[in-house]
Amino acid sequence: YTQIFGCRASMPISRVTVSQSLTCLSPKARAFVERSVALCQPEHVHVCDGTDSEADMLLKAMQDQGTITPLPKYQNCWLARTDPADVARVESRTFICTKRERDVVPAAKLGKKSALGNYMNIPTYEKAVGDRFPGCMRGRTMYVIAFSMGPVGSPLSKMGVEVTDSAYVAYSMRIMTRIGNRVMEVMREKDEAKVVKCLHSTGSKGIAGWPCDPQRTLILHRPSENEIVSFGSGYGGNSLLGKKCFALRLGSVLARREGWLAEHMLILGITDPEGNKRYIAAAFPSACGKTNLAMMTPTLPGYKIECVGDDIAWMKFDSDGVLRAINPENGFFGVAPGTSEETNPIAMASIFKNTVFTNVAETEDGGVWWEGMTKDPGTLTDWKGELWDSSSTTPAAHPNSRFCTPANQCPIIDPEWESDEGVPISAILFGGRRPTGVPLVVEARNWRHGVFMGATMRSESTAAAEHNTKVIMHDPFAMRPFFGYNFGDYLKHWLSMNKSNREMPKIFHVNWFRKDDQGKFLWPGYGENCRVLDWVLRRCDNMNCFTETPLGLVPSKGALNTDGLGEIDTDALFSIPKDFWLQEADAIEKYFRDEVGSDLPNVMWEELDGLRSRLLA
Ligand code: SAT
Ligand code: MN
């Protein structure tokens, strides 16, 4: 017997059939695969080469298993219906495993359940793996996917190997990451000690339909071993381990160690009417419009937006002191509901070929539909496979239904989106869904004030995780579900980025979602958001177009271009109700005290004092 992931395993690799010799893997990746085989005991190992014929094989396997059905209305598009108990990330079953709890959980919450940092100790981790994985792939195929997060071979990229018993995961990883022979080649040449090991199983004895085991789902991260273990769920963020698990949770740990930033941010390129091009990164929580902003069709004449990424940014200051960002992903895993020709025509032009749709509704002519797509869809098959028409009382598509589409199909994909050195970032936006009290846009006075803005972000909950009611939740940096280490240390890391020889991006807080007393949105959003970006860019040029407020800098009267917008109540959009903000300050104090405690950098308390005294002045 050998010890694997802390438990006994017995099957030698010589007992399984393999699609291609494991020598195509680097020695460490190969050792990981062999350990995983011994543990999970599959019948066959398929090492993904990334070819088109392999894609056809995966599609056929999924159709035979009843995991996907074709959507004949489009070219190479597929519909997957999940088990209704496996539709989103499960934050309550997602843990970071380290020796010391303090590495993950801020001081205030040690030994208690925290909203920041779900901790599991090593013995519990080893038992959890030992209870689930031995023999879990018996009689089935293990897919081995070598993948690169970021352009293959770029100094800003990182590589991983995922083993999984899900053809859906293998196929989706082809879209969301760069995979196959070219990655394995680089892996063999490069320092492979850093390759992230990702073990995934649906946890199901069979493969029919949507295999999963929601009762026993666990998503575990072990930063010290560069290891991710996921069991029981086939759904996006739980199973495509390059995405949230690697690029954000492990990524944030690596970023801290190596002096860069791994963030839940879109990246867009924006060209102004003078032809000046800049890049902006923006952090909003899941299902708050990152994809829509990243692909915006600007309404202001002369502006052009190009998309680098819609979910994750890896950013590092270069030797000239410029913050450079890459999108580590290769595709979009976007929220379908609400996507339409009106709200996001660019997404609509991207997603109707080579796409896997998950949990959307199906039209009678073999197309897809979701709430907000068109007015009258006729009779549908809903996401659970039941007949649906406009008299139905449940949504046709699950609110967290998704499209999974290659990024290079986006008609406005930025020419630099795969550049090795990344794109230069001029501004960083934070934002969320705030129906009351929070202005359309506020600029931070300086870097540390901007870090405070990120730390104090709040947003209405969405369907992207297992939260069911609309409550205003704290979601610092839109990273609450994705921190790989102690949030207090994360704040110190952000503060340490500020150095005199660097061109620090300006930081802003935006809120497209403010409502009036009747519950109507005060701002049209979508393509009109370029008016906010227009002001942001003028501020990046240090133009005098702002006024000071207790929250930070806002556009001076008339400085936000609202030409041709019709009735916009800018007073209401920018009002700063004193009582609301004093309560907000109290909520922030409570959050800092209860959730972070002595791990909070003092600078954050100073910023909170500053906010209060400006409100009371
Ligand atoms: O489910 S995912 O984590 O892939 C998407 C999201 O919640 O942002
Ligand atoms: Mn996301």
C-alpha cells in the first residue's frame, strides 16, 4: 500500500488501460496521475491531447450518457441539465486546509464559523478524502487534463493538471482553459514544481444523466501542497478547478507569496474619441454584470470597448512600475438570464456556436431561452426537463444557468488579450448591487482609501451561490467566497502594493443599481455605463472635473456626460444620505470587529475614522 492524500491506496497503474503513454506528462504531473489512479481505481485513463477528434469523442460520450443533448438550431451547441441539487457553487462545503487556522481565518473568528475563510484542519481533510475517493472511479474513465491558466508559456501564466471522471468537466476545461499536448510540452520543459494538482470526482457510482453526490460534496484546497480536491459536484465553480479554486483561491496565496494580485475582476480596453486606449479592471460579485461591462456597447459617440476577460484578473507590477494584467481564462462561463440583444449584443454574437449551455430552457426548434432573452418564447422545455409556457409560475431557466463559450469567439475580443506581458491597468473599479444610499461613482482619495473601499464593499446576494434571499452581504473585493488566506493579510498585501516608483491605478467605487422610492432604477446601466467610464478616464488624466464629498470624489455638476439620456435625477443618483452612511459606518465597524479583529491593518480603522469625521463635519 502507498499513502495518497493521506489515505491508503492500492491499485498499480499497470492495471489500467491508457489512451497515450503517461510519459507525455512531466515527472511530477505523472506521479500525481499515478497516485490518483491508485486511489480512484478507474478502468481506463484518457490523457487529453486537445485535438478536435478528442472533442468529438467527449461529446459522443456525454450524449451516450445522457448528460447533454444537441441544440440543432445552432452550430456545435449543447444543453446540459444538471441535477436540481447541483446548480451553483456551494460555499458551505468549500474549505481551505492548512496547518494553522490563523493562515485562513482572521483572528476574530478563530475556532468559530467565519464568513471570511472556511477552514479545515489536515486530519479532517485526510479523513474526508479517505472517506470519499478510494475506488470512486471503478469501472469508469479518468480524464487527465493538463492545462494552462493564461497564455501557454507566458511568464504570468501558471499550469495545472486536473484528473476527473466527468466528460462534461473535460469538455468544459477545453473551453475555459488552454489544454492538451502544447501545455504538456511546456510543462515538461518548465519548472514543474509549481504545477497545481487538481483531483475531481462527481462522486457518483454511475455516469448516467448528471452524476453528482450533493450530500457528500466537498471542495478542498491545500495551498502548501499546491493541491485541490473536489468531490460530489459537476457544476462550474465546483468542478472546473482552474477557475475559482486555482485562479482565485490558490492563486491569491501564490500572488501574496510572489508579490502580485489574483482578483475576481473583468478586464476591458477602452478607446476614447481622441484615440487614446486604456485598460480598466473591475471587481463585482458573481452575477452583478461583469460580463455585461466587459462586453459593453458604448452609447457615447467615439468610444470603443474591447474585452480582455470577464471574471478573473492576474495582475503584477512590471519593472517600469506599471500594473500589468492577464485574463488567465480561455472562455466565458457567463450567467445566461438577462442576456439579450438589448443588454449584451456582443455576448449574443459570441455564444451561439461551440457553446455548452447549462440549465437554460429549450425552445421547440432546438434553441435556447432564458428569462430576459426575448419577450415571447412560446412553449419551452424548462431547465428541469418539464413543459413550460408563459402561464408557468417557476422560471424556465435556472437563475444561475450559464453559457460556456470560447473567448476568441467574442467579436470585440481585445487584440492584446493573449499578450504574454499583460495589458497596462489605468483604473480599478469596485462595485455591487446597492439599491439605496450608494452613489453612481466615487473616486478614492488615494490607494489606501481605495483599499478601504474594496474592504467595505457590500452587495445584494445573487443566485451564483446557495443564498436564497436578497440580503445586503459584505463582499470585500468581490472575493469573500474566494480568499485563499486570512483576509487581514490580504488587506496588508494590497496596502503593500503602493510604492513610490509605481504608477498606482486610480480606484473607484461604482453602483449601477440604485433605485428611487418607487423601486425604479435611477440609472439606465448597460451601454450607458460608458458615461461613467468617460469620467473615470478624465480623472485618470487628472482633469479637474470632481467635487469632494465625505465618501470621496464625485463628478462636479455637469461633469458626468448625460447628453441625450432624457430625465436623469443626478441629485438622487449622487445623494449621500448622512443617516444611511453613519449606519453604514457602524455596520463596517461591526464587520471589521466581528470578522477580522486584530488582523485588520490599523490603516483601515484610520480610514473608517476619516469617513465618520467627514460625515459629521
Ligand atoms: O460558478 S462559478 O464560480 O464558476 C461562477 C461564479 O460564481 O462567478
Ligand atoms: Mn465570478
